[in-house]
Amino acid sequence: MRSTEGAATHGLFITLEGPDGSGKTVQAARVADVLRASGHEVVLAREPGGTRLGERIREILMSPVGPPIDPLADALLFSAARAEHVAEVIRPALAAGRIVVCARYADSTLAYQGYGAGQPIETLRRLQEIATGGLWPDRTILLDLPAEVGLRRKAPDDHTRFEVGFDLDYHRRVRAGFLELAAAEPERWTVVDADRDPAAVWLDVLATALEALNEPDPVSVRMER
């Protein structure tokens, strides 16, 4: 794990980011399954959520019905859920030497409420430092694809407030924001083209996760997946 406050631990923190419909949740689950099969202790997480408080906040943040939420209030709610998630789930797992694989984390707030909704990036970055206690991932996998492609992939039953209440230009700004974040910190980020055959995407995601673990990428594991 990387932390700007306090001592490092022996765990490993991997996050998956990307525009809506890029496949983060599915890929995170597959990574966790493979690592567990290899003998690792893995905690699979998602945001917002992961705790009782986080799930209650998630209901507010992701519901496709209801009044609009001010972008700053949006960022504060996501960050409140994240603070609880870090304190209750992520830090204890890392302290125990486990691998944490999380679909979305602090970078999503920078991309969505910052690049997408226009809140100052540095203000949001300071907010994330507070919410996470300075905990940032060891490796972040960006599943990148055009915004319109990701939005088409999501079934109507899976639509959240972000599909219902925000236009295509907003989602394009979010995507551009993710790419800018990745370009600014290439030692942490790996960009995977998610607008391809799912098997090819998976192989790149798996290779990146194994690289973060300093483990080989065995052909047998690649082929069975």
C-alpha cells in the first residue's frame, strides 16, 4: 500500500477505475478469484459501499430517482462513505497483509465531481487525503473506453443517477479526467483498452494485477480464464 501518512504495511491495494460501463466490478471479481486460487488472502470491495454506513450513503448517491445533488455535497457524501470504508475494511485488511481489490476509489471523486462536474481538483484531492488518511492504491487499473460505448453497455435496470441525470458531455469529461490522472502518475496507473474483446481485456487486467504482485503471468492461468 502507498500512504502519505503513517507507516506502510505489507498488504497490497489494487483499484479498478473507469467510465460507467467499463466493466470494473466484473474485472475486480475475476482478479480476486484468481488471486485467491493462487493462495492469497483477498478482500474484494466496491465504492460507494462496503460498510453499513457506506451502503446507506450508496442508496442516496446512486438512486436514479430524486432531486439533483450539488457537486460539492456529492463529493462530501462519497468521501464520507470512503472514510468509513477505509477505517472499517481497507486499512485493517492491509494491516493483516491481505490484498484489497476495489472497484472505484478516491480517483473516481476527482474524475466525476472534479473533471465532470467542475469542482476544483486540488480541493477534492485534499478532501481525499483527509477521507483516506493519505491511503492511495499501489496500482490502479484504468478500464478506458469511449463514454458512449460504456453507456450503451449498461442495461436500463442497472442505470444509476449518473446515467439518468448527466449528459454525454459530462461522461466524456469524466473519461478525459481519468486519462489525465493516469498520465500524471504513470508509476501507479495502467491504462487498459476496454473497448475490445472481453477476453483480451481480461488478459491485460490479470497481467497488470500479477505484475503488481511481482508474480509471473502463467499461461495456464491466462488460458483458463
